[in-house]
Amino acid sequence: MARRAGRGAAVWRAVVRSAVVGAVLGGSSAVLPGPAAVAAPDVPSYAFADDVRSAPAATGTTGAARLEPGATYRSSLQTRDTGGGAAGDTDGDTGEGQGKGRAYYRLELDGVSDVYVAVTAIPRAEAVLSPGDGMSVSVQDADSTTCSTDSVTVGAARSPQPLTAWGARELLPGKGLCQKAGTYYVVVERTGTSTGTGTGGADTDLADAQPWDLELAPVSEAPLAKAAATSVPEVWDSATPTPLVDEPAGVRGGAGFTAAAAVRQGVWSDEIVPGQTLFYKVPVDWGRQLSATVDLGSADKSSGYVVDALDLTLYNPVRASVKETGIGYGGSQKSASLPPVPPVGYANRYAPTDPTKSLRFAGSYYLVVHLAAQVAEGFGDGPYGLTLRVRLGGSTRAGPGYARQSVPRGFFDVGAPDPVLSVGAGAGAAGADAAGDGASGDDPAMKAVAVGGIGSGSVLLTVLGVWTLTARRRAAAQMRVNAQNPTA
């Protein structure tokens, strides 16, 4: 388990992202101590932000590219080079530590804002991984003081998947480190043992040596207009909520954080193939309490058992892992629920541990589902039916009162309901864009069309509605064809 254009173009992007191509040759379903060669299906690649910027990785602090809060960056994390050295490894490690890639990036920070940097690493689909393989992310000041550190591993299934960890420079009362304005560095490092170990033959060694793509998303949180309480609520409703049983509405999960499909309270149906990761976002206001359950449908055949077959992870708005759950799979339907988490509150940041500590913001929370590539070996290439049940408890409270806007603007606000999420999905729910380009109501082109339609009258709106529905049905039909004919 990992801990943790125009409308037409958007439709075709959805079709491409949902295409299922190729077959899967799995390794043993048992957890092995070393790497195992597992061929992954040609699943949709990770979807970077449309406006992503380039940030070349530096091998040290000198020349490190500057990251600006509010922007999203694409980079890469090198692994061991063909000469036996470690790309970016300047400390002369040898033995087990040899082969770890390291990348540096720079932040220029004021002395009043909290800054968070999420880093998502994307191992290649053909990568040969061990359970402990992953990455670490830390933030350091100019004097090498570590402000924060986080790490993530691929988990028992060894299935290549997006791995997300985060770093932070937080201004907390009574904390003497990393509190000043100045230059800070984000350090991303490859961890684990499968960094060019030479155990899988020439082809797998080459796959191991390939760099991992990185997505970096820095965010700045503004200070409060006036001091707020720092005591964490000691009592909250920790009972496991009953999953919703409404009729599901169709939705298509996105292939990345910025392409996450917008969902609200309700029951949602989707499909997933082995090796695929789906992203959903849920608006969670101050005082609300999110819970989620994921159901994986039964397979047409059964052979063996895959440990850690399906993962469900909850991330907060800055993409810090909040809670996770995972299930094994033997071919019969399975269900897994996230453990109960406290309501969202500003004072949660003063809690000593997670998940309370990470439930510190209102905004878009992310539900990320991954189906291990190894599932295909025993149970087929799929697609597999997926049902996501989302519930919001608690009651909305007033925000803490920021002194100014955070960067990006409105990042920690829930905002007005997305107009695309107006179709019912059972009691207390709002529907999603069933065509599923993963962006839901965030497509600027569609928003522009909607505004123009209002100004032009109801006739134009009717025409646009018929055209959009036709495009959605065609996209859905194409996705089904792709799934049923993977080599077509």
C-alpha cells in the first residue's frame, strides 16, 4: 500500500486516459523480500496540470530551481546511472545507500506564511519494485536545519503507482526552528533497494535505471487576521458511519490530482483496471467530517490471492496523506472503509499526530484509489467495477479568518457548488460529469460556453445540452470498447 482546450479535446483526453491496452503478467501474490518482475498493463499515464512548468532537478543547493507557491512544476528524480554512481548523490554513499537519486529545489519565503510543497513521484509502468521502494521529501533552511520530513513507499503489492509525500515550513508558536524569512530548499530523495540492483535481467535493470517523473505543488497559507485558539478539540464523533446505500451515479476518476473528478456526498460508480490509479476530489468545509468506502466488484475468474490489491488513500488540500485503507483480493467482491477521522478545524495543526494534525484546512480533499497490477495475473485484465461511497458528517463552521488570500487564491475555501454537480446521485448527493474527463466543472472552455449560453438565450443552451450529452455518450461508449478490446 502506498502510504500512503475545447470540450471535444477534453472528451478525447478522457477516452485516451481510460483506454486499457495490453496484458498483465503478474508475480507471486505473496509479499517477497526482494524485487519481483511484474509486467504492468498500459494504463492511462499520470495527468499533469495543463499549465505545468518545468523545474530541472539540481544535484545540490547551488543552481536549484526556484518554486513559486501557486504554480505546479514537472521535474524528474534520477536513479542510479549506468556507471554505477548515483545521480545527484554528492555525499559519497556506498553499499546499500548507493544508487539513491536526490533532487534539490529552492523556496524564497517570507516570515509570516506557512508554505507546503507536495511531491508526487510516478514510477514507470515497467519498473521493478520492492515493498520498501519509495521517496522522501524534506524542507531545509539555508543552514541545513530540517524543517519537516515525510516519506512514502510502494507497499506490499510492489505495484508501480503515483507516490505522494510532502514538506512544510510552518510557523508555530513556541517552535524555534525554520521561523525566519529567507531561502529554503526542498530535497526529494529516492529510497529503497530496487535502484538498479541488477537482479531482474537486462530489461528490468534498464527499467530500474529510468528516472521517475515528479509533480511539485507548492502552496502558501496566509496568516490569520487575529490569533485563534491553539487547543485541539478532545471529543469528536469517532463512530464508524454507516455507508450510504443510494443508487450510484456514474463518474470517471481522473488520472492525477489536478484532473481529479469532483464528487460530493453520494454513491458513485466507476471502473478500474489493474495498475490504474483514480483520483477524486471532495469539497470539505470547516467543521465537516469526511468518510468514504470503496467496493471492488467480483472477477469472472479466481486464481490465488493478491495481498494489498486495492488501496484507498485520503489526502488533504495540500496533498498530505490523512488516512488510508487497503484490502486483499481473491476474486470475490470486497469492501474497505477509511477509519473515522475528526472534523476539519484550524486548531488541528497543533495536534501531536495524524490524522488530526493533517485535517487543518477546508478545501478540496482527495480520495485516491489504486488497483495493483498483479490483480490481472489471477483474475484478468478487467475492467473491474468500483463503487465509491462518500459521506460528510458534522456541521459547517466559520473559517479562522485569514489576513489575506492564500496562494493560489481561494485554495482553502470550499466555494460555490460546481454547476456540473447538479444532477442527483441519491439522497443528499450531487451528480458528476458522467462523461468523465476527470476535470468535472473545472474546464475553462465549458465555463465560457455556459456564460455565453446564458447571454444568448435558452435555445442555444438546449442545443449545447444535446451536443454535450451526445459527446458524453460517445466517450462512454468508446471507453467501453477500449476496455473490452485492449489491443484494438
